[in-house]
Amino acid sequence: MVQDGGRGLVDPTALAACFAPSPANPGYGLTWWLLCPGLVPPGPRAGIDADAFARLGGLKVRMAAGAGNQRLYLIPDRELVVVRQADGILQALRGRGPAWSDVDFLTRLPGMA
């Protein structure tokens, strides 16, 4: 439903607010990360790279990020929805998990490099 622009919602235009850049961070909407120019990542261990947009060739990626580097990626230009589930969430929250990079993960998907 989100990937489809809110089709089926009573007011599909309300969904657009989720993907409007916030004044404080152009790379963050309403609970969604927007891999775009001006992105201010949340922290060094979050795996969200300020240069991600350029490294993905300008591809539009919308992302929900969860604990332990769980991810939900929406990539409208490729008609992709990608879910990454994680284990070791408690270790990651304590800063003991492995390093994570969204761009490294995304560029390994077929057709994304």
C-alpha cells in the first residue's frame, strides 16, 4: 500500500507527509528515512550513510530503520520492497554488533549496482 502511493486509503494524499523532508533533516520524513541529498544520519553505528544517495546513483530509496539494523526499503523506481530481518538485536543495541552499511547491502541486490 505504501509503495503504491496509498491506494486504498480514504485519503491517499495523507501518506505524502511521510515522505516530505523535515526542515531539520532533509533526509528524514515522518518516520521514514529518505536517502537523498542533505541527509543527516542519526549516528555513526546506524549504518545510514550521508553519502548514500550519491553512492546509489541518485536512486530514490525510502527506508524504515529498526533496532539491530532491521530494515524495510521501498525502491519505487525498481518496484522493490526489501525487508531485512536481524538477529542479535540486543547486542547491536549495546554497540557490540557488527558494522552495518545500507549502501553495501543495497548495492548487492540484483539490478542495484
